[in-house]
Amino acid sequence: MTAALAIPAPVPPPASRLGRIAWQWRHNPKLELWLAWYTIVVFYNVFGIVFFVVTRTKPPPKAWWGLPRIVEWFAENRLGLLTGFGTIFFMGAFATASTALIVYSIRRMSVSPAFAWSYRLLYSLAAVPGMLLTCIALVAGAMRLDRDPRLLGLLYDMGFLSFSGTMGIFLVGSVVWAVAILLDRNGVLPKWFGYFNICNALTEVVVATCCIVKEGPFAWNGVIAFYINMVVFGIYTGVFITYLKQMIEHEEPERDYLPNRLALL
Amino acid sequence: MTESEQSSVGTSGELLLLWSLPVVSLFWIGAFLAFPGFVQPMPPGLSAQEVAAFYFDPANLPRIRYSMIVFNWFGVALIPFLMLIALQIRRMAHRTPILSYCFIGCIAGGPTLFCIADLFWLIAAFRPERDPALVQLFNDMAWITFTSQVSFLVAQSVFLAMAIYLDRQGRPVFARWVGHFNLLIAAALAPAAFAPMALEGPLAWDGVLSFWVKNGAIALWIGVMGLVVGQAILRQRRQEGAAA
């Protein structure tokens, strides 16, 4: 078993593209981490395409629309909602790779495992209120356009308000990650990114207004509750994906790895 | 405490958890047969009045309620079994715990979504005098959640398959065919994600792909994984016994 965990002697990669992929699969000592990282990249790309292009739910339609316009919106976007959210129903849970890699980053820091565990538990069900409930409500609307318009209006509200259903998870989760980064002495992630986590947490405070107002900058489609929030979240996501990549690149297998069986909890 | 004593504590009680699987499976099968909407799956093409009539038919109503209460009690009983699989992933010759983190991240999702679907069914059945359109709405939400929410099951099968393929040691925890089997199950679950696109045919929630293939795949996965996890735990205990 110990031999299986040892770093294999370097074998030169072959010249062909397929040969190089096979070489990575056989010999890359960081393969597990790279699989998780590429899963994150694929997930966020599909997530972006589904929400912004296929279903047209981002940027969101107006919170102040009347029932006839809401019914029309469901009719216009029916196929996109059903196919796009079908894709999320199929692969949405691959987002757990993101949580897993972030938890791994915290475990490598010089802080208590309580931080990693808190983060993991906070995010383990985030997809249900924050993403899947949105998709379920809007799919229920799209699948039966002859439904009573008042019920379509209810599903519309449920869909777009549920998208903010993870306010607390992102708020507390980002702070947990921030504190871990700021306390860490192993230099796993840069300190400024710790402060940026707090910035991300604050967007969840601003977005809360969408549960109260239907018009203006604080509505779910407003400049503050959606656009500024989305810009910060977009930059934050891009930055953390990049830093996780750098963390993997800078790791030295013999020195930095948490062996599977020794990483208690 | 010696090292062998410590490791035997690690597997202590695991066989009991594993044997809970066939016991709770009996409750699942019983509840499945009792729910009148499963044995002959409810067609999504029913009108609101037909859906309400189905729910409040005196022959159906108690069976709907009791079967969903039993599912609510025992649906989440899958979690200890999934945790046993997670522990076997920890025994694999991986350099990092990342794949077990990914797998554990998926564990609670499937049973939680099943629990939400179960509640939607119970809410739909609660008040016979309610507007049939509302009964139909909750029936739709229940079926959409039950049928199409396969992502946690798909992801956990794919992460498990990757973990098995990367378990590079002389005597791997699971044989490679278990990895192939998990990918096959993930593929069999995929069409159900798109069930709301069709009100009839194989893709609809009562269709061959979305109901029988998907639920058959889940049942087969639980059965096969139950056997291979049982074998792995017994082998682990023999190894620990020999080491002691």
C-alpha cells in the first residue's frame, strides 16, 4: 500500500495528443485534483450557458411584470427552460467538486479541521435551495402553459426568489473560508483573496432586498440586487477557480498531499 | 490501545449498518407497491380534475398517505449505506481525499430531494376540498422532483467510478467492473432529467426511460453495491483479524 502511494519514477510523455492524455491518466501524480478542477470548469461553463443563453433566466426577467407578461415569458422560453434545466437536473451535482476542492484547500491550511467541516456542511446542500428549487419551479411552469395564470405567477416568483435561497450559505461560508485564509500560515491562498471572500459575503446582504421590493435597483432584476451582485460573484468565481489551479500547480506531492486514509474528516 | 485494536473499532458495527439495507429495502418495496401512483405510474397528461379525483378516490387516499409516510421514515435510511461506500473510498490507494470529499458531497442530496418530493405528494393529498389546479400543481412538483432530480445520483456514480479506476494497488478495494457498472448506471439515469419535456411516451415521467429504466437502475445499483460493499467489508475485517 505504501508503495502504491509513493511517487512513481518519471516516465516521459509521448508526442501524440492521445498519448499525452493517456500518459496524464497513468502518471500524473496530481490527477485526482485535476479531475476535480476540470469538473469545476466544465460545471461553471455549463451553468453559465444554461442560465444566460438557453433558459434566459439570467439576467432575470422583471419582478414587476403582470400575469399576462409572465405567461408570455413562460411560453417564449418553454423549450429553453425544459432542456436547459434538464441539463442542470442531470449534472448540477458536479458542483460538489468545487466544494470538495475548496475543503481540500482549507484542510491544507494551518487551521482547525472545524473550518473545512463547517464549509463542507454549509455547502453540501446549497444546490437544493439555491439552484434546484429554482429549476423545479420554472420547469413546473414551463411544462404546463395552460395552468391557471395565477399559479404560473406563483411559480415564477418561487423560481426567482429561490435563486437567492442560499444567501446565508454564501454569507457564512465565504466568511469561514475568509477567516481560514487569513489565519493560515502555510500560504495556501493569498491573503487578499481572504478579504475578497468578505466582499463576496457582503453581496449576499445586498441581495436580500429582492425578497421585499419588486421594482427599482433592489428588485431581483435590479442594478444592485442582480447586476452588481453578479459581477462580484462572477469575478469571485473566476478568481477562486484560478487560485485553486495555482494551488494544484504549486503543490509538491511528497510534501503537501493529504493521503486519503490519513485525512481524518 | 494497539494499532489493530484501533482499526477494528473502525469497522465495528459496519455489518450491522449494511444489514439494515435489506431490512429498509423491504419497507421501500412495500411503500412502492402501496402507492397507487407507482405500480401503474400516473400519466402526466391527466387533467387537474382527473388528478384530484385520483387523489381523493377513497380507494387511493389512505394508500397515498400511508405509503408516503413510510417513504418519509425510511427514504433517508440509504445514507448510512452511502457512508459505508465513502469509507471504502477512503481505503483506496489515492494520494488525496478529494474523491471521497466529492462523493460525500453527493450523499445527502438524493435522499433530501426524495424527501421533498414525498412532502409534495403528502401536501397534494391533504385537503380534498382544495382547488384541483393546486392539487395538480403539487402533484407535478412531486413527480418532477422525484423523477428528474438525478444529478446527485449521477455525480456520485461518476465520482465512485473515478475513485475505483484510480485505486491503483495490488488488491483494489472494488474490482474495475464496479467502476464500469457505475458509469452505466449514470447513463441509465440521464434521460429522466429531461422527463418534464414530454407528457407522453418513453421520456414522460410514467414512461419506460424516466420511470422503469431510472428506478430499475437505482434498485440494481443498491443491490449490486450492497453485495460488493459487503464483500469489501468482510475482506477488510479478515485482513484486520490476520494483522491482529
